[in-house]
Amino acid sequence: MTRLLPPEILNLVFKEIHDEREGRFSNLSSCARVNRIWCTSAIPLLWSDPFETHGSSRECIINIYLAFLNTDELKDLRNNNVPIFDIPKHPILNYPSFLKTFNHQMINNTIYSWCECYGVIDDDIILKYVRGAFIKVLCKCDTNLRTLFCSTEFVVEYNLLQSNFHSVITSVNKMYIDLKYIDLKFLSYLSQACQHVNYLEIYLGLFPRTSQDAKVEADNLATLIRYQVQLQRIHIYRCYQYVHPIIDALQHQSGSLREVVFHQVNFQDCGPLQSLATCKYLEHLEIGEGCQNLTEEMCRPLFDAPFVGLHVVLYNGINYSTDPFNFFHCKELVEWAEKQCGTNERTIKQHRIPMKCLCTNNVKRPGGIHPHHVLGLWS
């Protein structure tokens, strides 16, 4: 009976199995062994994020990827002391083309482990050649990524500005970037290559910036936001200065933006949040841990905006004041949100602002990956 299931149905079933966080690889790999039809549906999912799902066998994946280099390219690696021993011949499927999630740190860790398996330890030259070969394979095999996790080291380590990698990331719709230090070429590169992002998560300020550097970085992030065709969700973390160019850029996404999250953001010198108020379809606004220097003047456009169905989350983080008035530095913001919690249904309909306020220490983040999970990838 299962043989009669059309591929479309099998794909949906296997995707559900693949999305199970525990044991998903072993379950789906068993499905791939049933018959040719099941294998055809399961393999692309198994290889969509192999560096996450294959566990201790991830090092073997590098050998499979290198198998897509031609003879001259492999010879060049050997001439530069890259250990080429267990490269399979004539892979059955175009495995690199199935890759959908590029996690810079996970792939880096896999390459390190692969080198260690062949006795190569702390050799930056060999690492450079292997990384370059990996990117070359993705470009050759027409890989079309959907999710990109990267930090600023990513561009330097993989020499992306000198490669054809932009063709691999043009369809990325989820992007997580950790700007540990200033790299304006990196931001410009992303702005030109990735313009179909609907979920954007940004981490700034791990290392100190000068005032001028922070301003230029914020302007470049604003450009990245403006260039998106239909940005729906944006999360901003660790922005300690010059957040206003980033917020101002949100007006260019006013017709599509549904979710805005701020954590550890300093709103000093921000001015009225008029650009945020223009996002009339906004459904979720979160002002959380470490946010400071919000004033009534800044928030006034939000109070007056005719949002429909907006859900507001205000909460204190660990080691911060338990008094929300002190924490947000904006008594009016807290009162505004709390007032909406007590508004009856008729009043909500009349004012077209059905809002809900949660002042809590433990708010589940709707639909996204928790920041601690993402940051753990770069720790």
C-alpha cells in the first residue's frame, strides 16, 4: 500500500519525521532503505542539514563533498598536503545540491574533526584549502540554501568575497548573523546577495565599537533591511548604540512586517518610533532583557497607531530590576500595554487595538529559535 503513495505525500510524511528533534536521523535513514521511491523522497531531507543530523559520522560527509571535485582540483589539494585518501568515486546522487541550511560554525567544527581524523591539527593553511574546496563544491553543484547561520569570521575564513558563493545564497529566507566585529564588506555582500529574507536575527556588539564604527555598521544593517523584498520577522540583540537607523529602515517593510523583537537594546537618542508605528500589520512586539532608555516621547507614535491584533510582550531578565517602570524607563509604555490587557472586547473592536501584555521573566519566543541556542553555535 505504501508503494502507492504519491511522492508529494511521502515528502510531507518524511518532513514530519525529519522535523522531530530526537532520533530524526535514524528514523528517516530507515525510511530511505525501504525502496527506491522512499529513498528518493528521504535522501534530500537527510542531506538538507547533514552537519546537524549525522552526529559522530559528520566527518565522512566532507569526503563525500570532496568527491564532487574534478581530478585537477583533487590533485591541487594533494599538492598542498590536504589528506585525500577516502574519497568515494562516482557518488550516486548530487548530495551537495540538497543542502538547505548552512551553519558556519557547525561546518567549521566538522572540517576541524575531519582534519584531526587524518592527523592534521591546527594547520591553518590546510584548513583554508578545505574550506575553499567546500565552497567550490557548493557553487559547482548548484546548491540553493534557505537558511544561513554565519558570523563575521565566516567571510574571511571561507574567502567568500573571492568566490561565486552569492549564487548559493540568493534564495536564503532565514538569516542569523553574529557581527562580532565590524565587517562592512560582509554586510554589503549580504545586502546584494540576499534580498528574499523573511526572518532576520541580528547580534551586534560582542566587541566594543567606536561611535563612528557603530554608526556606519547600523547604516549598513539598515541597507540590508531596506533591500529585502518582504521581511516579516526581525530580532535585534546587543545593540548598545545607534539603533535608530535600523528602526527607521523598518518603514520600508511596513506592509509585510509581523514580528519585531528587541533584547539588550539601548534606545538612547532614538527619537519617536514612527517607523515602527507605520508597520500596521505588526502582530508581535517584544521589548525584553536589557532594553533601556525608552521614553514616552519615543513610544508616543506606538500609542497612537491603529494596530490590529498586536501582541505586546514586556518582560524583565535575570539580574535586572523587578520593577517594570524602572526597567523600561517608560512608565507610559507599561501602563499602555497593561491597559490593553484589561480592555473588554467591545472597546478593543472600537479602538482596533486588541493587545495583550505579559510582564514575566519566562516568555516563550513565538516561532523562532531561542537566542541562547543560536549563540551557543558561536561560543
